[in-house]
Amino acid sequence: MIVLQTNASSDWAIFLGHFHPVVVHLPIGMLVMAAILEWFSRRKNLQTLQPAVAPILFTGSLTAVLSCIFGYLLSSSGEYNEDTLFWHQWLGIAVAVISLLVWYLKVYWQHIATMKKVYLPTLYIMVAFITITGHLGGNMTHGEDYLYANTPEPFRSMFGLPKRTATGSATRKIENIDEALVYQDIIAPVMEQKCWSCHNANKIKGELRMDQQDLLLKGGKHGAIIKANDPANSELIKRLLLPEEDEHHMPPKGKTPLTEQEIALLHWWIQQGAPFDKKVSQLKPDEKVKPLLTSLSSGNNAQENGESISAVFKESVSAANEEDIQKLRALNVVIMPVANGQHFLQANFVNAPNFDDAQINLLNNLSEQIIWLKLGRTKITDRSMVVVAKCKHLTHLHLEHTAITDAGLAQLQELQYLEYLNLFDTKVTDSGIQSLAKLKSLKNIYCWKSKVTKTGIQALKKALPHVEIHTGWEETTQVSTKE
């Protein structure tokens, strides 16, 4: 019974402690405002401001004390670096005490000449302490780089900060992608931008640190978050894939989420055993990861020892019109860049299940830029394939759980870059996939629960020997072309 009560008390303390960030901004604003009014009211034409200083100081002092109480409760969560927390906590208490002293001097001792000389320096010391305390709080909440993380150009280059993509993540071109260390050069930068602010030496949310390799593998209070070779059962991937409104989604709502490309890279890294010392050339990139690796490369030597990652990245397209993008986003369509330094886009309709043939023309003005198109579970029919076929740079096309038939598939014969096609749970038959025989870039077709048979697969394999056709009958169907 005692344990239950202790746990309940701790839960209440942490619950109330999370009001600290809400309350703390009130004393900061009021005490700084009091100092500003005091400074301005020293001018003869602004002396009418003087009566407002004392009430603002008093209110700011009281809320500073309240903020300290909430802050102390929040510190019981054990999620913060002890050294930084120590200085933040005691400087915060100092602000509350000094603000009360300043108010007292203002109200009761201003008429004494000696106290007048003490009042102003004490007031400005209070402002200095507020600044330092707030900065330490920012370090614990947002990470030590929060002041310069979003520095715009040209200042980023001037101070040697990493360049940023359109989606806000730090990036740098990798001269030789094959020789790049997967964790150090690819995975760690993603975690640094999206995860370390809550899981670092200063803030250890959930008793989890992700900024050191051994601590990342150790996990947090709920155990390990990475299961090597098993991304589907790795808590890290599970949390990233939860709906954003879910309380367990990571990163939490309000923070910049990982892009689908970044999640794909993490998934691939874990699938390969989550190594910390392997190079890209030592692992086996799948078809989804290859173009992502290309986008990180400086472009000269990626995949020198094998097949080109994707020929489409040799093409150059102009930037899409922002108005056209916003029209789709208004329908909850997720539009994101695919490759750094290029204008190719991914359009994901996962949050737009009612999208149909009447709206498909919204893709027309983005047909040059879209290379990944996810129309799965929407209400499109074969009529929409006329517009989809205009997306001549398509490499990945998702049509699963739609009303697409052979007639619609026949419209796609000119998509020369198409590598991935998902036809899961559609009415496509052997005739439909046979119409894809001209697509020499095609590498993967998913046709589980469709009308495709082994006979149709064998016929397509004669035209495209290297294509992998996934049927669900077995993990990967690779039908021999020998008679």
C-alpha cells in the first residue's frame, strides 16, 4: 500500500510539474517589463509610467515563486542532467528571491538615498539572472544547440554550421556514399536533429539517452528500443509509426517529426543489424533505401560497383509551384521532398482516403516533380490512371486497396523510371501485369490478393527476368523462365 501511495504521489508531482513551462513565461515577461518601464520612467516625459512598476514587480515575484514550485516538482521526473538542473534550479530560486527584494526596495525604501543606489543595480542583476536561467532551461528542453539550430544563410556558412534541407533537417553531402559509415554519417545526424533534444546528457526523457551508442542500445525505463535485425518489433520504429495524436508517438506532438525517408533509413539500419561500424558498401540497401542514399551522395560515385541506384536522379526538374502543393495539402495530402538538392517530391494520400477521380487533376501541375506516389486506400479508379501516367518520373507507385483494373494498368506503359508497383488487393489479372513488360526499370511488384496467377508471373518474368513479384504465396516468387 505504501508503494502505491508513493507512486501516486510521484505521478501527481510530475503531472503538476509539467505546468512549469506554462507558468514560467509569466514572471519572465512581467519582471523584464518592470525593468523596461523603470528605465523609461526615469525620463521626465514618461514619469507617469512609475506607478505601474511596483504592481508588475509584485505580480512577477509571486508567479516566479509559483514557477519555482512547479519546477521543483518537474525535477522529480529525473529526466534532466543533474549539473544543468542544479544551476537552473538555484538561479531560478535566486530570481524569485531577488524579485521580491526589488519589489520591497521599490515600495518601502525608495525614499532613502542609499537604497536608491541599491535598487537599480539589483533590478538589473535580476534581469541578468532571468536571462541565464532561461538559457539553461532552453538547453534542457530543446538541446544545447537550440539557439543556432535554425540559423539562416549566409550566417550558417559563416559560422561553419551544417546546411539545412527544405524540411528542416541538417544535412551534408557525402563525397563517397559507399565508404560512408552508416550510423555515423547517415543515422546519427537524423537522431541528432529529431531525437537528441529529449534524450541527451541534459535531458534524459524516459531514462533514455540516444546521443551515445552504448546508451542507445541500452534503452530506457521500458527496456531496449532497438532489436537488431527486427525493426518491426523495435520500440523505436513502433513509436515513430504511431499516429501523431497518440501520446506515445515519437517525437511528441509539437516537435518536428521524422520524414518517411528518415524512418526508412532507420528501419533499414536496424534490419541490417543496427551496426555502428559498417559502411554502406558492406550492407545491402533495398529498393526503397537506394534512392535515399543517392540523395545523400555528392553524386559522383554512388554504387560504382553495381547497378545505378535510380536513373531518375540524373534528371533535373524545376521547383513545384507552392500554390499547387498547398491545394493538395488542404486535402490532408502529405507532400515532401525526396532528395536533397533536387525538386523531386513524394505525394502520400494516407490521410486522404476520400480522394477520387474528380480530384486527380490536382496532380497535373506536379507531374514533373512527383516520383513517389502513394494512392493506396483512396477511391480512385482506372480513370485516374490517365493523370498518373503523366507523372513521367515516377519510380514508386502505390495502388493497393483501390479499384484499379487491367485497363488502368495499361495506361502506365510509358513510365520508364518505374521501379516499384504495389497492386495489393486490386482486381488486376495476368493480362494487366503483362502490359508492364515494357517497363525495363521495374524491380518490385506486389500483387497479393489480386487476380494474378503463377502463369501470369512466369510470362512477365520472361520479359523482365530481374523483376521480383511478391504474391504472398511465398516470401518472394521468382519463377524460373526455363522451359
